[in-house]
Amino acid sequence: MEELGSPTAEIDPDRPNIEDYLPRESIQEPNGKLHLRDLLDISPALTEAAGAIIDDSFTRCFKSNPPEPWNWNVYLFPLWCLGVVVRYGILFPVRVAILAVGWIAFFSAFLPVHFLMSGDNKFKRKIERKLVEMMCSVFVASWTGVVKYHGPRPSMRPQQVFVANHTSMIDFIILEQMTAFAVIMQKHPGWVGFIQKTILESVGCIWFNRTEAKDREIVTRKIRGHVHGADNNPLLIFPEGTCVNNHYTVMFKKGAFELGCAVCPVAIKYNKIFVDAFWNSRKQSFTMHLAQLMTSWAVVCDVWYLEPQFLRPGESPIEFAERVREIISVRAGLKMVPWDGYLKYSRPSPKHTERKQQIFAESVLRRLEEE
Amino acid sequence: MGNTSSMLTQYDIEEVQEHCNHAFSQQEIVSLYKRFCQLDRSGGGFISADEFLSVPEFAVNPLSQRLLRMVDGLNFKEFVAFLSAFSSRTSLQQKIEFIFKVYDSDCNGKVTFDDVLDILRDLTGSFMTEQQREKVLTYVLEEAGYTKGSLLDTNDFTKVLGNPGLKMEVEVPVD
């Protein structure tokens, strides 16, 4: 780690050192005179490349792991068929009905309150908040969510943000039914976008757009504004920035950790016993994902509200983020990997390749001097 | 859903095993097939350069472009054959020949000064000047008894790399 070349000043403030995690073979520093062999022997770099081709920690984070089929013999199969009939024929329609009733009840209360009650008064917000909480409970009931909450419930006070690991958009619903959080979300198309625009605005939501470069600064400013407002709902942030398969955590973005306020970690772990709650956005749309949840027996998960953390003196926001990530990962039994979730959508920065090149070049030049 | 075709049959596995000279066990070939399907997201039966580059650990490797030229568009059988150089069952000589192939970009059986320079450039990037690279290469070549104009073949590679051998192995995870 220490031999990472002299210019430590250029360590990218946006990412902790990936070199901490990558295999070390190519970073060995041989000594002694330079021979032809040292330049011809590219086996370390080749081995690393082949290792990445065969298995890599990044792809593993986004792999849906289908459960083992248990209907493989003569008496289990009819049992499973019966289960399918019950799930699709009885449970699913009942759940859809519950959802429909819930939506109707919600809208018939929400719309008048939203449009008829004037201005921005506290009472109106309180009602809207309660309605959203109720709607989320209806959602959770519609996939028979069995959620166990551990730890003290979040309180409404300023100067705090909540951070949680991210597996699917239902994370938000599960947390929202307990406390009306304000949330930061990626703008989605379709009916989800519609809901985002109308209803979620009332609990206070901040939109971002992954694809826009300047977006981060705008969002950071909005976050700061929100956190300092005493009357706003507590802000919930998913610092991974993308859905991960609930076995791993990817690197946390530091935005939530440089606000100068308390960071309250929340850990969410799904039990895959009936269904895998990971929303693999590359494989299915959110609607399909919801349908899958609604045709399974139940969604079982644990939510832990953990002790609020503060930036320690001398700690950088990135170190703070990694520390909180570790707290969450340990609590939920997830493995940490050093990758940025956004690598799902873009290539890694050339800086990493350059660092390797720099190490090798400096080693060659140094050994050339040693006569 | 972009899923490639069915599972491998026993016949397929044996064919692939033949093709790679039994460098991998049948279990390893099944694992490699799962991995191949995972990377081949478009389901075309081969992994495109883009799909390889979506593996960050591969994309940050300085030799990634070089390797992409060798590995782009391979079907599963050829994919396994390519990776066989990294098996523990492959001989040192075969590994050395694989390295030779990486250098010999025009596949004429001879590696020139420029070929080695190309790879050196990939490995050092902008942290060495072209002059420095040429100087270093000439120096070590002469020290080993060659000249700038020498054409190296596999025997030369074996001479240089064969003693005390090299370690180039990757383990295929088998669940």
C-alpha cells in the first residue's frame, strides 16, 4: 500500500484506494539489476486479466441467485403445483384488490387535502405524511411483507440523514411505512415517475439524474438545504447509488457524509426463503418485479436502525462513508467490495490503469539506475 | 431475458475438454460455461469486447486492449482454449508459448523489437518516454546476447523465461 508512488497528493478525493482490495501480484517491487526476463515476463498482468475474466467481484454484486428448485420429485411436484394455484389464483387477486382499495382510499383522502387545503401549513403536511405511510403499509401488505424492525424508531429532528443499503425500490416502501422519510431518487419513466412527481413531492423528495455531469453539485446543494430545515422530513439516502443483490455492498458515495450532521445507518437484509427481493434492473422492469413479489408467498426482511454516527476529527468524508458502510455490512451480513456502483453504467476511470503503469515504469527506471 | 441456449450436454463438455487438451476438469468447464453465459449478456454465443470491458477488473488492466484482440468474438470452445494457458494442468512450455502469442501480434512466429516495445508501452503508459523505453529495451537485449534487430522465436522465449519458470495460474471456482 505504502509503495503507491510518490504523488499521494493526487489520490482521487472521490474514491478510496482500490489498490487496498485488488490482487497484489503485479504490485510487487523486485529489486536488483534489470534483465530481459523482467521486461518479457508479463505473466502477472496476464494472470490478473484472466482472473477477472473467470470471476470478478463486481459482477457478483449484481447476480440474481435463483433459489434451488424444490419441486423435483413425484410428491413435491403436486404440492408445488397446488402452491402455484393458491399464489396466482387466490393470493394474487386478493392482493391486487387490497392494493386497488388502498389506492382509492389514499387518493380520495390525499387529493382533497393536497388541492383544497391552502398553503403550506403543518397540519396539511402531517395528514399527507400519514397518508403516505398508510399507502406504504398497503403496499407492504400487498406482497405480504413480513418486516421485523430492530432498534429505536427514527425521530423527526433536523441535522440528521439516514443511509441504508439498497436492494430494490421496495426498500424505500418498507422504510417509509414506519416513518415518512424524504428520499433522493433517480427520476424514472412511466407510472413510477408519475407517483414520484405527485405524491412523493409531498413528503419532500429530491431528484437526481445519473447521466448529467453537473447534477451532483445541484443535488448536494438541495440536500444541504433540506437537512438544515427543521420542518422537513428526515432525509433517506441510498449511498450505493444503485440496486445491489443483498449479498454485497458497493462503495458509498460520499455526498451524504460531508453534510456536517449526524448519519444514522439503517441495515436491510432480505430473507430469500420465498422470493429474492433483488431488483435486477437490467433483467426486469419494476412492474414485473412487483408482479413477481405479489405472486410469491411473502417478502421477509429485517431492518436494523443503528446508532447515529458523526464525522470523527481527522476523518475524511470517504473514510466516514466506508466506516458507516462497514457498520451496515456487518449488521446485515453483507460482503464489502471496492467498486463504484456506477460502473454498472460506465467504464472505470483510466486513472486506475495509469497508476499500475506508473508503478511498473518507476520500478523499471529505478532498477536501471542500480548498477 | 437474453438467456443463451440450453445447458451443456455431456457430449459438449467432452468436446470442449478435447479442444483444450484436458486443461480443465469437466466441473470447471461447467463453471466456465456459467460464467460465459453471464458475460454474454446479449446472448449471441460469443462475448463482445464491450461485454469484456464491463468487468471493471479487466478494464483497468494495462494489457486489456491487447487481450481483447485475442479474445473478442470467441465462442465458448475457443474461450476455454484461450483460458487453458492459465490452468494448473498446463505445462510451462505451453504457458511460455501463450505469452509468445500475446507478443507476436502479426502471428508470423517472430517477435521483433517493436513488438516488445508495444507491450512495454502498454505497461508503462505516459510514465516513460519512448526514448527511455527504447534505451531500456536495447540495454537488456544486448545484455542477454541479442541485438535491436534480433527476431525472437519461441525458443528464445523459452531460454529467457524458462528458468526459473513462471507462475501463471488462475483457479476456476467450482460450486
